Amino acid sequence: MTRENKKSIIDELTEKLKSTPHFYISDASGFSVAQVNGFRKMCFDKGLEYKIYKNTLIKKALENLDTDYSEFAENALKGFSGILFSPEVGNLPAKVILDYRKKVATKDKKPWFKGASIEGAQFLGEENLEMLSKLKSKEELLGEVISLLQSPATNVVSALQSGKNILAGLVKTLAEKEEA
């Protein structure tokens, strides 16, 4: 690979990392071509992109970013590395990795999770994968907050409506007693 090719790949990867708020790095070693293609297809079906890069190219691209990824690069960039780019949902790559493991039923948990960056927050190590898969997106959290804010108003309205029915029933019963 020529120096110009490396520079263009680094520039392309830097732009991709800048424009994608969520990315995961997985270990692609031991993957056959068929397994990589199967994993890529699963990622593509979920709206993710999966590419394999040399660690040195990833490291140089990370150095070009505003966030400090030095510890991340030191710990996550060993062996063959693939990057999962997620343009919208931070937990989707973790879910895809876990789903792939279930469907393919790999004993050695391929692809191994090395690390993730979710809107600048960095997570390292396989032990974080399960937790990342359960993270809620901003939209889900905002939806929960809105529903919590709306629930007191809904409770008041329903109490008033049910109270109106009870009051109407009492008035009707009293009116019937007076007539009798």
C-alpha cells in the first residue's frame, strides 16, 4: 500500500469517524470470509456499516479527532480490527454483535468486542457489551420523560372525569329518592 493510499484511507476514516457519533471496534481475527460477509450483511440489514482496517490506520484517524482516544487506541487496537459505524442509535451495534453470536452460536464469542465510542464516551472491554446493548437512545429517554410529565395531568383529568360520573350518579339517586 502506497503512502498516498494510506493517507486517503486515513482521511476517509477520519471523516467517517467525525460524522458518525457512535462506533464500535471489534476483533475480526479468526473470522472466515464467509463469517465476515454474514456479519456485514446482518449489520447492513440493521442500517450499520462494518469495515475492517489496519490498526495503524485507525490509530492515525483517531489522532485526527478532537476527542482524546489515546487510551482507547492503546487498549482496543490489537489484532485484526473491524469498525461498526452507527449513525443514529448508540446501542444498536452491541445488539447486532449479541444477535450474531446467538444466531451463529460461536463458542468463542466472535466477533469479540474491543471498545466503543458513543458520542465521545469511551467504553473498553467485553464486559461492557451487555450493558451497552441495554442503553436507551436519546429519543427513548425523552419519550419516557415526556410520558412521566404527562402522567400527572392524565391522572388529574381521569380523576375529574370519574368524579363527575360519581357525582352525577349521586344526584340521580337522590332525585329518585325524593320522587319516591
